[in-house]
Amino acid sequence: MHRTPSLTLSAVTLVAALWLGGCAEDPPTAAPQSPRPLTGTLRPAMPTVAPLPPLDQLTAVLYRLADTSIPAEQKVALVQYATVDDEPALKNFGEALVASGFAPLTVDAADLQWAGEPGHVVASVTIGSPNPQVRPFTFPMEFAPIRNSWQLSKRTADQLLPLVGAAPPPAPPG
């Protein structure tokens, strides 16, 4: 039998390649991968806190409530959960302030902070008058958001409206 050198060389190369391939070290295994953290699920989400409203938005609610030129039916929207049954108290609020000497009226708010009720804010509100004989009073008031505006909370209205309505008229100057 006559063999050709190229065929013998090819067979030897093939056997050597298979033998060397079998003797070679196992390919390195991939390092175990640590599980990738899932974003947003392993740590608690940070609460998104909206900015507190400008104080003038809150004082505007009180100016409108106290304005005797605004009909009581238009003031219903300024108090959380108010109805037409509340119109007499809303009308009386402005009239009682005028009768007590709070005309012209000044309203200042300070110490604004988030309230316990979600979305509500509390401010220390001072109602006064430029008249030095009228003593201002300060009252913590809570405001509730509504659409793009604010209302006096029902809790505050229930406390404030009867209080002002029962206020005695100012003492005559003397």
C-alpha cells in the first residue's frame, strides 16, 4: 500500500489536535455572578414632598372669607366640605370682624408646616387691624388643598367661625 506523505501528515495532525485538546486544562469557568440589585425594589422609596404653598395663597382665603362684599354663597368654596347650610356662619364671620373693629383687616401667616392630614398645611395666623385699639389675635389654622388652590379646613372653620361670631364689639375709645 502506498501512502502519500500529505495524507499521513494530516492524520497525525488531526490525532495530535484531538489528543492535545483532550489533555488541555478545562476552560476556566465563569466566576459566579452576584445577583444584580433591582433598582427601586431593595431600598425604600424616598417620599416626594411638594413645596409648601406661598403664605399669600393661605391669607387670601381668609381675606375672602372676611370680605363682606363677597356673597356668602361664593364663600362656601373657601371652606372644606362647606354647604349652603354654612352660608349664615360664613356671612357672620366677615360681619363680626367688621363689628369688632377689624376693618381694615390684616392677616399674617407664619410657621407654615405640613399637617397630620395628608396634603394639609398648618400656619400660625394673626388677624389684626391697623387700628391700635384693636388687639390682634393669633390662631393656628389648617388649610386643605383643592385643585390649584386652598381652603380653610373644616376642623379650623368649626373652631374659628363660632369664635369670631361670638367676639364682643371693641370697647369704645375713652
